[in-house]
Amino acid sequence: MIRNTLILAAVLAAVSAPALAASHARDTFIKEQDVNGDGVVTKEEFVITRDQLFKAIDADKNGVLSKEEYVGEFKGRLEKRLAASTETAEKKEEERVRQMRQADVRFGVLDSDKSGGITPAEFAYSGWRMFVTHDTNKDGTVSAADPVAADTN
Ligand SMILES: [Ca+2]
Ligand SMILES: [Ca+2]
Ligand SMILES: [Ca+2]
């Protein structure tokens, strides 16, 4: 039974990986930002959760996210995910290297004025772009009613 489920999952992943990944990204977005649990993320909810996330990453509470804080918070979540994964140690190490490199690149993108730290304004701006990307029907909220764009991930 477990074996069959695994095979089915592998087949599904192979057949429709791009579409699944995209709708997964949207659904994760909704799950993480939907404060009142009605399945719809409003701009107000997004601002609240984005603010909470900023404060959670800002370990020394100086109002700016340093590279250590940003990458460190990401690494914490990544390690938890890897610990729960059933991949081989070799695959996990590959994934770790790849993900950490991406986190490094993301920090550089978020720190748009290259000051070495992410300000609340820079963080809010990147969040806003994410919101707009997911709000594909442009009604000002993100929900399951938003068709998943083929090129998002
Ligand atoms: Ca909501
Ligand atoms: Ca800080
Ligand atoms: Ca929408």
C-alpha cells in the first residue's frame, strides 16, 4: 500500500511537476498568510503576516535584517525540512548547497540598495510583488479562485 502510494506520487510528480509546483506555491502562500482561515488572503492579512515574519527573522531587533539573520532563519527551516526528508544523505547535501546558494541570492535581491541589510520597506516591497504574482485574477485578494500562472514557482 505504502509502496503503491509512493509509486503513484512519483508518477504524478513526473507528469505534472510544473503545474503541481505552481499550485503548491499558491496554496502554501494562502496557508501561511490567511489569518482568519477563510481561504482568502486579503492585503490587510498579508501586511500583518509579513510584518510578523520580519520581526521573527530580526533576531537582534534592530529593525534591519542582516544577512546572518535572513540566511540563518532560512537555514533553520531548511534543516527541519531536510531532517524530515527520506532522501539519501548525498541528495540532502546537494539540496542544502543549492538552497543555501539561492537564499544568498535572494538576500542580494531583497537588499535592493545593497546596504548589507534588508529594511522593512525593502521587505514589504518584495512581499508586495509576491502578492501581486499570486493574485492572477487581479481582484486584490489571493485565493483558490486565482488561476495558477504556468510560469510561477
Ligand atoms: Ca483570510
Ligand atoms: Ca537585525
Ligand atoms: Ca485574486
